[in-house]
Amino acid sequence: MLLSHIDERRRGKFHYTFEWTIGDKDAAHDDNFLYSLPYGGGKAYRILQSYGSRFSHKGLEEFSIDFDMPNRTPVHAARAGVVARVEESNTKGCWRDGCGRYANYIVVLHDDGTTGEYYHLAMDGALVEVGDDVGQQQIIGLSGNTGHTTMPHLHFGVYRATDGGNTQSIPVRFLSTEGIIDRPRRGARYQALRR
């Protein structure tokens, strides 16, 4: 939070700004927790980008994943939690600077203070509302092509809050029909378990 004088000559007049994000900076993530793949049981989608991909998964996004999903593919919660944020009013996808503001998304707050974030959803593609409890593998939205994107896909990551209103992605493990996925590979297709 930043507190500053509006006018140095007038006492008692201040302006303040603050940045925040959902989640806990001190979240103690259970690295043994097994996440579901964020799509329906029996389905498999190619991974376009995975952990550390050079194209755009660097820095704060290092441990996020892009799944090649056609428009309006059902998106499932990878972990249970409470819906903390929803944006579904955007129609635009583009690759210029500033296009990120057009993304539709759902943010789910997990019980350990981390968040599961699902981006590039379709317009009106959220099937949940802020405050809803969601279960692991529950359908929560529909994939799309909104925001900073060149093609329809689902961007998924688990994040811990950091200073300055930012979040840092963290590595997670998934359970698939092939077993435990410790480090998802670009180009791979992992089949989600059926309920």
C-alpha cells in the first residue's frame, strides 16, 4: 500500500493506492497433493506449453501449462476450493501488448491458500459464480480464445501470492490414467481419470 499527499500545502489530504491478489503469501502447499487434469475423464489434450517453456512460460508463469482445447470444451476443477474471481464478459483474443486484459478466467482458492487459475475461457464460459464451493473434477467453465492468445486453449496454473499484487506459479503433480505426472511434457497427451 502506498500513501501519499494529494497536495503538500494542504494537511490531512492524502491519496492512497494498493495492489492485492487472492491467496496467501505464506501458503504451505502440499507438494504430495495430486491434482486432476483440468478436463473430463477419458479425455486427453495435447500440451502446447509446459513448465519452463521458452515461448511465454517464464518468470511468474514458469510452472503453468497450456492445453490445446477447442472452443467451449468443458473445463474441470483440478482441485477443490472456493471460487474467488470470475471474468466472462470478454470476446477478444490477440497477441499485442495489453491483450491480457481481454482474458476470461476463473480463480479457485484452495484450502492451503494457493489458487488454481483457469484462463482464456469463452465469453459467458463460467459455469460457477464467486463464492461457490467446487469439488475436484467438477465442471466449472468452457475453454475459449480470449486475452493474450493466438489460438483456443486452456492456460492452467497453481499460484502463490507474492508482493506487489502478483502471483508466482508453483509446480504441481497430476494423476492420470498413466499414473502420476511429476513434470508435464510439451507435446504430450495425458488422459484424465474418470470419476
